[in-house]
Amino acid sequence: MTSEQFEPDWSDIFQEVQQEMTMWRRAHPKATLYQIELENERVLARLHARMVGDLAAASANSDLAARPPEERPSCPDCRVPLIARGKKQRALRTHGDQAVSLDRSAATCPQCGRAFFPSG
């Protein structure tokens, strides 16, 4: 996927966040600034996780097999291009402790055999 093809639609989650914060505020009219901030961070953590997941999925490194070897990341030790070993799902946690599941290319170094999930 090229950067020109990346057009995420986050309107649904934006609307959910807006509705949830509006309802929360109505239910907590005397909330302090600190309480508002905590609730806002909790609700926005879902939006954050969705955006991070979508942005990471759009990375060229999410599908190494589609890239020629000379364009693949290299082993940091051996400095040779990595070999794609198929896609695997990775379960990660974001800063807001939200689950993000990514389908990423697994890769190995053909020289030293070290395994990677290339970032980027």
C-alpha cells in the first residue's frame, strides 16, 4: 500500500467518542477538571489504539513478501536484507493499555537466522 492509497475512515469511532463523552458529562455535571481529564483519556485511548493499528497496518513493512529484497529492511547485525516468512498476528498494547492486533510479516535474517517483526 502506498501512502496515496491510505485513506482511513475513523468517523465511526470519532462519533462514539463524542457521544460517550457527552453522555458522561451529562451524568457528571460537577466533575472536576482532573476527573474530566481522566475520563477523556480513558475514552480517547480506544481512538488512539484504532488509529495506531490502522497506521501500522498501512506500513510497507506489514507485507515484506510484496517488496523486492533490495527494498526490505536489513538485519541490524549482518546488514543483509531479511527474508519474509509469511504473516503472523501480533497482539500488542498501546500507551492507553488498549489491545491492538496487527497482521505483520515475520522475517528472518538469512545469515544469522535471527527472527524479526520489522517495524516501520
